[in-house]
Amino acid sequence: MRLGCEQAMMLADLPVEGVGSAEEGLARLKPGFPGIVVTDMRLPRADGMEVLRRCQAMDADLPVIIITGHGDVTLAVEAMRSGAYDFIQKPFAPDLLVDVVRRALDKRALTLEVLDLRRRLAQRDGIESKLIGRSPQMARVRQLVSDVAATRVDVLVRGETGTGKELIAQCLHELSPRKDGPLVALNCGGLPDNLLDSELFGHEAGAFTGAQKRRIGKIEYANKGTLFLDELESMPMGVQIKLLRVLQERVVERLGSNQQLPVDCRVVAATKDDLKERAERQTFRADLYYRLNVVTIDLPPLRERREDIPLLLEHFLLLAAARHDRPLPAVPPEQMRRLMAHTWPGNVRELRNVADCIVLGVSTEVLGGNPADTPPASLAESVDSFERSLIAAELRRQGGSLARSAEALRVAKTTLHDKIRKYGLGSGS
């Protein structure tokens, strides 16, 4: 029986090792074992139930398949209740065994990948815990942030809504010598013009109707720290002139005051528009644009780095499960296919919201419908998307090794190298 099972799996290209007793097999197992266990219920000494119990004690997620005789159906049911992956009743066709083993191996591979991801998420610190992604685009963003964080230079961050511009400001602040100072954020598009002026520069008592006492503005409050100005493109021209003077002279005047106050803060400005184009159309001051454009960080939209979706989704699922005190859900292949094909107009913020919905069991158009604004992907697009994610996942598993990834994917190294270049992936080898 053992020899027949071994031969069936070898013919199916499944690596297999046979042993003659529970004790011999259990001695070869350890936590994180990358395979599965197939055992007969009847063994020379310890039986299949004992194998199941000891496997679960060592690694609760290790799939155990039990082969039973005709009279052992009751034991098989007990085994399933105790956590066995499946049972196969004698006599059985080799194809049935191979099918069950393949499914168990797929589940085991996914489980180990998730465990590895959780460990890596827990071990991450610094910039990789915030700017998540293995795409070349995100690697360049992290490198640029690391290069300029410790300097005094002001930074302009460009990116669509939801790409994580404020996250860049946080990283620049936390990696800088200013990390013990305040990080002050202001959305320039969220306030009327007169209030924006006061919020930025502050005012003295009596400076205008309703100004009953002195107010410290955001720029002054950010002294020795970082000032983050979001939606800079919406800042009125009059306020732009005042901001330019602050950036050039590093002094600020409160409304209603003639006193110049020195300020030492880094300015990180964010925009979703092309400020150069706006400057050419004279809807944004060109001198302010060129003053801020010393270092520019361009954040790619999520649709241009789709290989980061599984990693980001797992990160957001872990956070959502902890926040809502819910178990970590599995993402079915069909849902992942939809996520990979979606255009993500809301970018990373939209993906984070979808992760919350998955954890809470709430349906969304992205996960299960066919919304009018997201046409189904073509066959070629779906194939490319799947191939890209498959290669990216294998490169992660193999630590970026081109040779090992090619061997695991059963393709020539030259072919894999071409595909890596085609999809903009980094082999790291």
C-alpha cells in the first residue's frame, strides 16, 4: 500500500518520502515542515489518530490526510472532527489520492506564506513598516526618502488621492533629526481663504473681527519639527506669496503684528496636480513651485504597481482583524483576481477600505459585482496580471534569486529574466 501511494505521487511529480511507522515519520517532522502528512489509520504501533494528535501538537496548521479501511469510517469521522484535512477510504484510485494531496499541499504553501508574511510584518521597523511594497517603484521611493530624510531640504510630494502622501511626510519626519519635534499637518483645501491665512501664520488679538486672543499659527507651531501642507494646489495666490517668503527667509509674521519670528521647520508639501503645468497657466505661482521643486517624490498609483496588491492586502487584513477583533479571513482566488484586475481609482486608501470590508464580511462592488466604471479585464490583461503576480510571489519566496525562481517556476532563466523586465519587477539576484 505504501509503495503504491509513493508511486502514484512520484508519477504526478509530487516529492514523496515513505516510512514504515508513525515513530519514524514523526521524527522527521518539525514546525514549519513544508509538506503534508499522509498516514494509514492502522499502523504497527501508534495509530493514525496518534499521528494526527502529535502533528497538531507540533504544528496545528499541518495538513494530515488519513487512509482508512472499510471498518474505520467512524474513526475517520472522529479524525475530521479532530482537525484532519481529509480522509480516503480503501480501495481508492491513485488519481483521488493525488488530487487530495495537491489540494493539501496548496493549502500548506499558502499557510506558510501567510505565516512568513506575518513574521516579516512583525519584524519590520522604520520605513518598510510604512511604505509597503516590493515593486521597483516603491523601492525607489523608499530609497529617496531615506536619502533626504536627514537633510534640511523641503520636499514636494506628488501623487493621486489615496497614494499615501501624508505617509511620506511621516517617514521623512520620523527618520530626521526633527523626530522629537512636532509634525504639524494642514489641508490647504479644507479651509476658507481667510481662515487658511490665520491657520498658517497665526494672528494677534484684535487683528480682525472675532480675533479675541492671540493664536499661534501652524508654521510657528511646527518650529523644530515638520510642517505638512496637503492639497497645496488649492492654496490661494495671496497665501502663496506669504508662504514663499517664509520658505526663503524662515521668518513668520502673525496677522496684526509687525514682529518677525524666526522659524526652523521643514516643509513637506503635497499635491495631486502638476504644479509646473499650473504655473504655466498662471494658476499657481511659478516661484513657489521652483522653490519647492528641489526634491520631488512621485508616488505611483496602485494600478501601476499591481504586484504590491497581495502584500498590501495582507498587511491591511492583519491590521483590520486586530482592530475589529475578528479572525483573519482567507481571500478566495476569484476575489484576488478581481482585486488584481481592478483599476483602483482610490489607490491604497481604497484597498485598505476593501480589507476592512473583507474582515467584516461586508460585500463591495470590487469584491463581487461588475460595476459599470470597472469593465472586466480582457483575457490578455488577466493572463498578464496573473503571470506578473505569480512571478512576483515566487521572487519573494526565493529571496529575489533569479535562478531558484526559474527552477521553481520551471522556465528558463532567460525567459524569466525577459518577463521580469516586461513587468518591471526586480529579481534582486
